[in-house]
Amino acid sequence: MKLKLTPTQNLCVGYLESGFELIQLEEKFYFIKGERRQKVLPKTLNALVSRGALARSEKGSYMLSDEFMAHRKRMREAGSSSIIQH
């Protein structure tokens, strides 16, 4: 898994982590939550799959991969335990 994500890829991960649902309408993909809709390019989704952040189910839906979720959890735990002095 490649851990380095672009800002756009990080934004997409953030949408999924905050409860947005990824749907496909015709040839276009959107993040949907309530009345909010944000378009996402298929090449961005493909890049996230190739980097290991997203997994595609047999039904064709996208979700955050278990490996990526474990990585995010480790990163959050590591960040919260460090003491910062200014």
C-alpha cells in the first residue's frame, strides 16, 4: 500500500470517513450525504484503489480498505500520544 495521497485523494477519503455515500449515476460518481452532492472523477477512485486506500466490492461499490482503516487508526494513535512543546 502506498501511503502518500494527493490532496484530492485525501479529500475523498475524508468524505467516506465522514459518512458520505459514494454512488454512480450513469458514468459519473458522486459523494452523497443528505442534500449535499460532490462529484468525483473515476481516475481519482482508480488511483485510490491502486494505492490500497479503497477496495471495490463484488457488487461494484467502493469502500475504505481494512488495511487503510488500520493504518489511519495507527496514525491517529501515534499523533495523540506525542507531547508537543512550543
